[in-house]
Amino acid sequence: MSLPVSPLTSALAQMQSMATQAASGPSAADQASGAATAGGFSAALKASLDKISDEQQKAVGESQAFELGANNVSLNDVMVDMQKANVGFQFGLQVRNKLVTAYTDIMSIQV
């Protein structure tokens, strides 16, 4: 049995898009606003965390509905949503670990 990889493909495409934007430098609108580049990463991180949280809430809700015997919720849907939430959480955890590592590396640089 193969799980759909569309969420992973979507996340990969989003990361590639962000990398392309970062490599091309700030746009004219970003340069005009000044703080937009600093808020860009923050906003993207918050949006990703919100999406992870929403997926976890959806998975928990479907799990509870299945446990209560709702007719419109199948075990397959519950299991797939639980796995999606788990993959999203693991992704967020790895991003956090990389950010902490980068922070500690920067802080250990001798001036």
C-alpha cells in the first residue's frame, strides 16, 4: 500500500520556491518596505507551524469521530490523516533542530 506523496511534493515545491526567491535577492517591493524581508521568514515559519497544527487538530478530530462511531469517517481516512500529521510534525521538528544548530554555530563564531 502506497501513501499519497502530494503533501511532501507540495512542501518540497514550496521550499524550492522560497530558495529561488532567496537566491534572487529582495524584490523592489521588499526593498521599499525595509522590514518585509525580516518578516518574510517569520511569516513563512508561522504559516508552516499553523498548517502543522491544523493537520494535527484535523487528525485528532477525525480520530475522535471514528471512535464515537460516525458513519462518514473511515479508518483509512483516520490513519492517513494521522500519518500526514506525523510527517508534518517530524518536518517541523527537523526545521527547529536545524535552526537551533544554526543559532549555536553563529553564536560560537569568534569575533
